[in-house]
Amino acid sequence: MKKHLWIYLLTITTIETLSGQNLRPRELGLHFGILKTGELNAITDVKGVMIGQITKIDGELIHTGVTAILPHGDNIFQHKVPAAVYVGNGFGKLAGISQVQELGNIESPIILTNTLSVSAGIDGTVKYILSLDGNEKIQSVNAVVGETNDGFLNDIRSMNIAASDVINAIKSAKSGPVTEGNIGAGTGTTCFGWKGGIGTSSRTLPEKLGGYTIGVLVQTNFGGVLQIAGMPVGEMLGQYIFKESIENADGSCMIVVATDAPVTDRNLERMAKRAMMGLAKTGGIASNGSGDYVIAFSTAEKLRIQHNRKEQELDTFSTLNNNDMSPLFMATIEATEEAIINSLFAAETVKGRNGNTSEKLPVEKIIQWMKKK
């Protein structure tokens, strides 16, 4: 049995990038909010943030993967970043949550994968951290690993994600454009009854509001009544939660928010809460069976926490005042909404396990409706 499984795993195709990306909503004339996007309209518009993705596909049976988010390119364990987690609905398995909530920082890459591969995510992340120069004496690592359940399309019980896949995703991480849709942790996901996936977006604030950048990346695998730029698309298409079998699409959203603004964990948590408002704008309802988590972090170098610090050393830095947070809240809401819709527009139809199929969102029909508004 073990020999058969080993040969089977050798047949799985590993893909780091996908080409032929579909046009994004903005390229088709749709806009979300009033703030400007970054140059790439991606989480990587936040300087230093890097994304790595590994996709595993084998026929109709295996559709899964890993998405790694690195806040910066240095040794993150030695240079931790302020961070916070907000739980929209807690039907999920977010590893590392309690230490982030307790200490207000992240010391590892953020890993997204499928529900039954969280342990592989931890294993790979810990091995990666321990392998870095300067970490030779480290005996504890808080790996942050989030998930959504891709079992509708993917043979999730076969647990085809290995620690090596996670390490490869981390090591392949880079800045620049981010591939969306059927890739990485979004390979086997379903959203609003259509094919979901990885999506990303960003916003830049005017200089008089600080000039900061806010980026969002999502792994969409949840249900509700789809709305796009205010149009009740789910209702118009006759496909929404509690109608026929669409409840099968009800199963979580991971949201990662990055900013270069100097904000600590307290205000990062406030930003994370606003990301759920962006999800709501798309028609998501954070239902009982959904694990909706937001991880927010700041890349501001002056706020990084050095691992080897002198005892009794005082923190001396400046952060944004509460009164200056509202523009960042708006940016988070807008970028989250657009990232979710981007994931749907980029995704392609997948026929998966047991013949289960998630169809591509009928983009052409939606664009025609939008033009008639």
C-alpha cells in the first residue's frame, strides 16, 4: 500500500506559476471604491511583501496547493513584525493564533493551504525557520498556518501536501505580480457556488493622508449571495446560499492584510475587523460552517521586534494616532472586496473529485449587465 501511494504521489504535477491570466474586473471596466490602487493592484504593492505558490493537480482527483506570504525578505524570526488576528467566524483551524493574539507579532511566513494539510504547513514552516542562518539555537517557532476546505474538488483525505511543498512555496516567494484564481491554496476552492481561488488587491492613500499602502490577499471558499459592485449577481444568476445544493460552497475565507503604515497590533486588529466588512460587501455572510479569519501585519521597519533584545530595553517608536486610522479602514474594506471579486474573475472551471464541478463565473454575462446599469 505504501509503495502504491509513493508511486502515485510521484505523478502529481507541481506548478509554481500559471500563465494566461484572465482579465481582471478593472480591466473590464469595473471599479470598487474611491481610493487608488497600487501599481500592481496586489498585496505586493506593500514594499517587501513576497508571495510564493505551489499548485498540485493530478487529473480530476487532486486539486490543492500552498500559498506563502512573507512580510519581508529578511529572517522573519529574528525580525518579527507587528500583527493581529480577527476571527469573523471560527469554524476553522488557524494554527499559531494564540501567540499572535498574546504577543502581537508574527515570526514566520504566513501559510495558506487546505484543512487537512495544516500540520504539513506547520512542519514545513518550522523546518524552514530552523534552517535559517542565525536560528541555530532556536527551540520554539510559532508557525502561522491558515486553511479552507477544498474537499469538494480535491481528495483532501489523501493529504497530498508535504512539508517540502511548503518549504518550496516559501523559497519561491517573490515580489511583483501575483497570479490569481486556480493556483496555490486556491486551486480547489469554491466561492458563492462558482470557482473561487486566490485573489489580491491594494490601495494607496493620498500623501495628505499619509501616503501609505494597504494590500490584501484572499483564499476564497465561502458562500452567500454574490454582489459585484453593488449588483446582486448571485440572485440574478439564481445561485445563492440556501438554494438547492449551493450550501456545499459554504466553507471559509482566509484574508491577509498588509500595510507599510506604522501601526501596532491594536490598530492592526481594528483594520482586520474592517476586512470582514469588505467580505460582507461581496455578499458573504460568515455562516455557521465558515472559518473566516483575517491576519493583518505591518511591514514598517521601525516597528519590527528584534529577537535578541537586551533586558529592560524600552520600545521607542511612533505609531499612527487613532484619529488617523479611518483612511486605512476604508482602504482595507475596498481592497478586500476587490480581492475577493478578483479571485472569482481569475478562476477557471474545475471538474474534480467524484465528478464534482465548480464552474467559472459567467463573467461575460455579468459585464453585459453592468454596462446596462
